Amino acid sequence: MDRRKKVKQALKTKDEAEALVRAGEIDRRLTAYWASLVKSGSTHAPDRFRAAIDLASIFGFQYQPFSEVIQLPPSDFVNRAVKLAEVGPDSGANFQALFGTAKFPEIRFSDLLTEYERIAKDQIKGKSDDQLRVWRNPRKRAIKNWLSVVSDTSLDKTDQYQALEFKDWWLERLETEDLKSGSANKDLNHLAKMHREVCKFHRITQNDPFRGMLFPSDEEPEKHPFSRPWVQDKLLPGLATLNPEARAIVFVMASTGARPSEIARCAARNLVVDAAIPHIVIEPEPGRKLKTKYSRRVIPLCGSALTGAKMLIELNSRTYSERTSSLSAAVNKYLSEHNLRESPNHSFYGLRHTFQDGLTALDVTDRMQTDLMGHKFDRPVYGKGPTLEHKLSVVKKLAFSLIS
């Protein structure tokens, strides 16, 4: 804290009116200075970091990390040292403010709403308890969904791959739960605004991970299937250094159209590779429900899918069966880093839409399409539906080959 018993400062003017103005300004700056010193003793890390920023401003300097301060021109560095000697070199808060050594705050998504409310008081000012509840609930829901899909990441380490992971999770929900894109966009908008405002306030410098993540506002979410030549000639051959489990799941998905979560959670016994017609059985597992009752189905394994299924069986352990959301993040990141996304809008889940488009191009009946994709059939269901042999005649036309 400020150890001076008396504070004297020359106003440097003989004009009484000017002196009154300058005295008021000095009083304001001193009051702000003392408030920042009090804040710097707070147990709340973002408060302490913000205090360092405020103090630097009060002293007439921009707060800069120490790594940047030592790169400043010698005269600028000396000016900071002179100011430190003037305001009190024994104060740790003063040194942190002038030389950028304040500890950077780690704000996690679990703290995002609390932090947002602290800095966006205009959003909640004058609201009744019930209005506050209504205002908070969608933001709490968005954060809860994020935590269930991604993890309790810190804001400064959140990247576009995690945002894509969250978007893919919503894409699957829109498809299986018959939801509108507005439901997903509410989550994405709330997260984007809270993340952006909290980062801005605390000087957390990073690109906006949620930029470009919104779904189109029409009834159907926009889909971005990969073209078949891109999958055959570029994407599948480019997976050589992707971890074996994720690579195997991509192989199966490309030639079956199955959802990533369905493949990741599929037990080895349901990857039937030694039958006359190799196939994958998608069914509920103990403690694991399917997305919908229509998701239960059997799909022949051909081409890359058969190779992928054999790879999964041979693995000693599998990571993604328990946390399928991390699968999407890993694959999307790999596709980006290896230039395997056909456009910035393409993601891992687009392989399912590629398979769906293939069925449409073959003029496959609606009943066959729903049986293969795990969708609801909107007409009365009669008979047993397509046989495994009939499904094979379709799937083998769409299966991708792996060229060694």
C-alpha cells in the first residue's frame, strides 16, 4: 500500500482556476491509485491483474508484459524506472504495473458467467430476481453444454478446434433430435459474447474461436459434405500420421455414413469382420443409449470401413469410447493442420453427409436411406425392410478404397 503519511504534489501554475482543475485531477488519480492498490491485494486473480493494468495507466504508461518491456527502447525503460522510484520502489504492485510482472489470470469456462456479470453490470442493472433468472438460464445452459462436450478450458487456451468440436456436437443433435438451428446458435452466441467481452476486459489477446461458427438461420442447418474425389484422393491418403484409433474411425465413417459416436462406442463384438458379409451392428450398450430409437441398425463393411473395423478390433485399448467429443476435436485439428478440409466450413462430420449424398445420387429408396443412415422413416413401416444382402449392393458402390 502507499506508505506516505502526507501526499504533496506541485500544481505548477499560478492561476487559481487552473490550480483547482489540476487539484481535482490529481485527487481523482490518487483516489484511483489507492483503489487499485486495494484491488491488487484481492484474492481474486483477475482483480489483481486488472489492478496492474489500471496502475500502469494511472502512472501514464501502457501495461505490457515483462517480455515486451525489456524490448523497449532504453529511454522508455528508464522512464518506467524513474516513475517507479517516484511512486515507491518498495511496492510490489507498483513494480508489477510498470514492468509487466503481474501474474496472468487463468479464467475458466466454469467461471465465465460470474466473470461476465462482474464486467457487464449494464446487462443486469435494474432486473428483478425473476428477470435475472431468465437472463442467466440460457447462459448457464450454454456453459453447461460446453463443459459436457469440450472441458473446463481456460479462455486464453480456447481455440477454433474446440469450437468446431462443440459445433459438430450440436450438428448431431440437430439431426437426431429434430431441433432448429436457432437452438444451437443461442448457445454459440452466448458463449461467443461472454468469451469476447471477458477477454477484452482482462486484456486476454487471442483470435475469436467462435467466429464463423453460427449455423444458417433457416430451418435446416447448412451441411458441407466432402466431394467424393476429395475423400478418395486427398483426405483418406492424408491420414497416415493421425492416431490409429481416430484413423480407423474415419475409415469406417467414410464408407458407412455412421455417426462418429456410434463407431467410437461400438463394442468389438459388434464389428463382425469374419462373416460372409462383414458388418457393423449399431445397438444400445449397457449404460449407453443410442441417439434415437431409429439409430439401431446393421451396415455392411466394405472398402475402407472393413479395414477400419479390423484396426479397431486389434487395438489393445480405445480412448474415444468414453469421450467421443475429443475425437471430433482431434480429427478436425488434424484435418486443418494437414490441409485436408475442402473448405474452411468443412468438418469431420461432413463425411456422413458425403455418404448421404452418395445414396441420393444412386436414387436409393427412402426406406433404404433411413435404414442405412439411422433416420426416422416418415411413412408407415411394413415388412422387415432391406436385407443385409440388399444393403451390401448399395454400400459397396459408395465404399472408398484404400490405396497402399
